[in-house]
Amino acid sequence: MFSKILIANRGEIAVRVIRTARRMGIRTVAIYSDADANALHVAMVDEAMHIGPAPVGESYLRGDRIIEAAKATGAEAIHPGYGFLSENPDFVDQVEAAGLVFIGPSAASIRAMGLKDAAKRLMESAGVPVVPGYHGETQDIVVLASKAREIGYPVLIKARAGGGGKGMRRVDDPDNFPEALSGARREAKAAFGDDRVLVEKYVEKPRHIEVQVFGDNFGNAVHLFERDCSAQRRHQKVIEEAPAPGMTAEMRKAMTDAAVKAAKAISYSGAGTIEFIVDASEGLRPDRFWFMEMNTRLQVEHPVTEMITGVDLVEWQLRVASGEKLPKSQEQITLAGHAFEARIYAEDPERDFLPAIGTLHHLRFPPDAPINSTMRIETGVRQGDAISPYYDPMIAKLVVHAGDRSAALDALATALKDTQIAGSVTNVGFLAALAQDKDFAAGDVDTGLIERKQAALTAKRQPDNGVIARAALAASGARPSEGLPDDPWAALPGYSHFHPIERQVSLHFGGKEFKAGVTALANGRFAVRFDGMPPMAQSQADLAGTVCWPGHVTVFAKGTSFTFSVPDPFASAADAEAGAVSMRAPMPGLVKLVRADKGDAVKKGQPLLILEAMKMEHTIAAQHDGVIAEIAIEGAQVTDGTVLVRFVEEAGT
Ligand code: ADP
């Protein structure tokens, strides 16, 4: 076994690999970019090497620097995690040329599966069912159109270099074929620099079922059952589970046999996944599944397989890469219970899942697994960490396991309702809604389920008066009192002992403003009055489940969260007093490029800085002529409402 390995990744997967390595007594080396100097994966390891600036092209994708770091620290092997360099065969060659071990398959295996058309031809010849279609070399439009007719409409045009659903077009009518083809080619060229396509039968009511396989360097290959990843949005997996709902012994045998055959056909070593598309229009039938692609790495959703089999897949990766045989034979691998994984992201379901960023001011996962279940939280962040614009905005994966599917799904819904995150918008409410969806609960999932129900699953819940009152109480500055439970005045700084003063607060939610007045009463209670409502009595207990963070207050209630924005009255008062005008960040982001200095006289419309937020760059231009008194510094992470520019005085007005 290795004595020291380098983990060429970040976030939850780096943390995941480190945990198993440490349990096995293997020393660990992390790499990190400027943005990750204080990240969890760095804090956990024995040694960490700085690898470059935040952008992935200058850090986590710099194979040369990663190999240097491994050599400098005496690591014997490199674990690539998923994404980044995990499926880059040239990197594998370089690692091996440097005398190190790549913890994963051979470069040849990765190359064999790298292009969809070649992989499909290879699988066809190995006797693995592939989607009926054309995977040939010819790219002539006349040939492709006639192949499409032969296959039968609807068809799907796919980029052979495809990934992430790019360069894919469904065509229902032969008349639209030429236009769809040029669209797919354009997109493929832009995304992959390769505009060659294949054409295949469009599968109706498709389900995505994949089989976990594992091979070693002695020609052995086994499967660890299947996962169902049909709950997708725009071809991105949302909730995964194992085993697949409705799976029959006959179907499982056909699928796992095909998967093991596929792995053996390329002498596969390490963890891999064979993805199949299944026509579920008439249930699961052994003649209706087809090979889609192979992922030659550990998958994001591998924990559901670990939960049902009790196998630590990272341990197996380390054992196989260090030259051991597969730890178990096929007969020794058994399946128990049912597991789900939900991917928690910083993204805004209401704005079509726009990626978000922010500081995780409050991050609380359920402290215990829901009753009769076991739970795993896979995360690379802690409370106080930021979701930056540089990397995937995943916050955590919540994984649960129980005796059967319905118990596991209940546990998932409960755990999601008990997850509290403030500081960034997240998809937690959406995931909880999906976990409680009737069709999902019935196991009636296909890849179109989420899109069909998107409006209902993402509907914003409105806060009721109780929630608004709790938000107002928290925003008023009331704090749980310490040591003086009976003295209401101690709880609310600035409140008079003799004349109860009403403190005014203004809250915004979903474009609406709520103005409230908060008064401290006797016996540790408060009265909150708003919008002509009779005053509502509140106690300090109502502060539990509320979190104040810069410019906001979040209330956790009824299994979801409500985030109000709270304009800072002191900041606006200071502005008014100074007669200065300031410009504030419209959303949380990263100050990327500052183009003006303190003391500069600037003209209206002049670009002052660039704020990177929501994966896009926003130019912040002067709203008027003026002299700059203060300006944000490059590299600063700001929350919405942070002052970016303050003017000394207003010139020319
Ligand atoms: P990518 O590599 O771009 O992610 P895949 O080939 O893995 O593309 O397909 C992504 C998703 O597209 C699948 O999970 C499935 O939902 C859908 N899909 C792929 N092929 C077909 C098909 N022939 N018919 C219907 N849907 C398909």
C-alpha cells in the first residue's frame, strides 16, 4: 500500500478521499489555489502545496505543477477525484512518466471511452447493446439525414466529443433535421472544438440507470449493482438513488452482465461507471436498455452504492492502484436497503437555477440521522466559508440509507427540512419538494419529470405573519439574553427602562416591503406590530431559527427558509450626513479588476471596477461625475449591499 498520496482536487471529493486515506494510515498531500488557502481539504491533510491562482486553468488543471508537487512531497500516487484531470489520458501518461501511480484506469482505457462514437462502436463489437443509431465516420448531411430516416424519428443528434448535454438536439420532423444538425455542430465546435456528431434513436420516457463496475490489474471485473439517476434537470443529476426503483432480477442481470462485459472489453482497472439509457415506457424490460457512455473515474453519486453494499469505493481504488486484487468476488458483494443522495447547490431555483455565490454565514446539517436511517454529509465547506465564483457551487451532498425506498425517501425529506443554510440562495427547498413529490415517491421517474413539474417544485413560499414577526424581531437587534432571563431590557440594547420605545425595522421579501415596530415588554417578551396588524406577542424563543447576516435575516420555519433583506439604516444615515454618494454591490461577488484609485476624478459612465458574480462579469460604472474617496480592493469577496465606491463630494451637480 502507498504510504503517501497527493489528492489533485478540491472540495467535497478531496475531503472524501482524504478521509479514507487517513483511516488506512496513508499520509495525504493536498493542493490548493489562492482561493482555497483556508479551505477544509487543506486544513485536513498532513501537507499542502499551493498550486496557483484561483482560475482552474492556472491551478487545478495544471498537471505539470501537480506532478511537481507530488515529487516535491514524496507522494507515490495521485488521486484525481472527479472532474478536473480525472479523465485526461495525457495527464495519466505524464504521471506515469514521472514514475508516479495514477489512482484510476490506464490512459488507454480512458482514450477508448473518450469519444462517444468510437466507444459505441467498441461496445457494439463487444456485444453490449447500444442505442440504435449511426456512429460512423461520414459527416455528410445527406448520409446523416438518410440514416436518421432509417433509424426512425424522433432522433437525437449528439456531439461525439459531447459532455454536459452540449451539442445535443432532439429532432421530431425530418424537415427540421438540417437546421438541428447545424445547431448541434455549432455548439459542439464552440464547446469541444470538434463538430462531428452521431445520430441515434430518441428514447421515449427515458430513464438513466448506471452500473458501478470495478476492475483490477489481474483481469478481474465485478459490478456493485446499479444507481438510478433519472431525476435530472437539463441533463444534470439532482437526486440519485440505489437500487433503481422497480428493478427486476432479470433486468438487473442483463444490465450488470453487459456492464461487466464492457469493463472487460477494455481491461478496465479501478472504479468506473457504465451509463445506460432505458426505455421505461412499458416498465423495465431487458431488451430496452442501451449503453450511453462510460465514466472512467469515481462518480459524484458513488456514496449511494457504498451505502447499499457497505464497500468503501475509495479504499478499493487505493488497493487496486497499489497492485492488490479486488477485495471481494462478485458473490461476496451484496445489496441491502435503499439509499438516496441529494446534491445541495448554491443556486437559485426561482431564476432558472442560476448559480449563486456567497458566504455561508450559517450552515447547519441535521445533527443526527432521521429515525431508522443512517446519514452521511459529504461536504468541502464549513460555516463561514465562501462559495466562490471560481468553482462548482456545490455545498454538500446529503446521503441517507434506510431499510426500503419509502423509508429512505422519508429520511431524505426529513434531513433536507432540517438543513439550515444562510448566506447564499440554495436549492434545498427545491430538493425537499422533489423528495415529497407523489410521482417521485411512486418511483415513476424519467428524465423529464423535473422539467414537467418545475413550476410547482420551485414555487416560492410566502412568509406568513408569524414568520414576518420573527424576522422583524431578529432584525430589530433583539438578542437572546444571557443570565438575565427575566429582564426584557437586558435583551434589547438601547431600550429604555422607563419608556418602552418602539424600534422601527424595514424588511424586504419578494419585492414587497414590510415595515414593523418592535417593543420590548415585561417578562422577556416583545410586541411586533406591522402593516396595521394588531401587535403580535413574541418571546426570545422566537429568535431561535433566525439568523442575521450582513444586510439580511433568514428565518427557518415550516421545513424551509425565508430570507428577508434588511437595509442598514446606519449606512444610509452616514451617507446622507457626509453628503457623499456611494455605490453598492448589487449581489455577492468577487471584485476582479479595479480601474480607478482613491482621489481620482471620474466621469459619469466611466467603468470603475468589475464584479464577478453568478459566474458572470458585471462592470460597475460611475453613476455620476465625482472624486473617489474610497474604492474596493481587488480580490475582495463582497456581499450584496457592500459599499464598492464612495465619492468625496458630488462634482458638477
Ligand atoms: P452528455 O455526455 O452530454 O452528458 P449523455 O450521452 O451522457 O450526454 O446524455 C445525457 C442525457 O441525455 C442522458 O442522461 C439522457 O437523459 C439524455 N439522453 C441521452 N441519449 C438519449 C437518447 N437517445 N434518447 C433520449 N434521451 C437521451
